[in-house]
Amino acid sequence: MEPYFATDRLKIYHGDCRDVLTQLPDESVQTVVTSPPYYGLRDYQVDGQIGLEQTPDEYVTSMVEVFREVRRGLREDG
């Protein structure tokens, strides 16, 4: 996976978090910046997008899956 932007001290990845996060090694990230969509608020015209699940429970399940990956990828000092 190629970073969207990189310097010698910084790498920024851009994409669907469900794709990007799963490609990162365990405990390899110091900072994650995210802005998850609210449930049912906006349609970005992307198949399978987070926020358009059929029920609030399905939305929460999606968010839990994402943040489990965030936690897996975060370093101890992250």
C-alpha cells in the first residue's frame, strides 16, 4: 500500500478505513485521525459505505469492527 503523502517522518494514508487499517502491521501507528459518518445522515454514493447500514445495531457493529482495527494498529504510545 502506497501512502497518499510521505516524508522521512510522516506517512499519510487515504482511503476506506476498512481497507487501509487491515493492511497496517500490528502496533505500527502512532496517530489515527478519523471522522466516521453519522448513521443515516449522508449518502456519499459509495457502495457499502459506513453510515447507511439497515439498522443502528448494524452501524454500531461496523464502528466496533473499525475501531478494533484502529486499536490493533496503534502503538503502545499511540
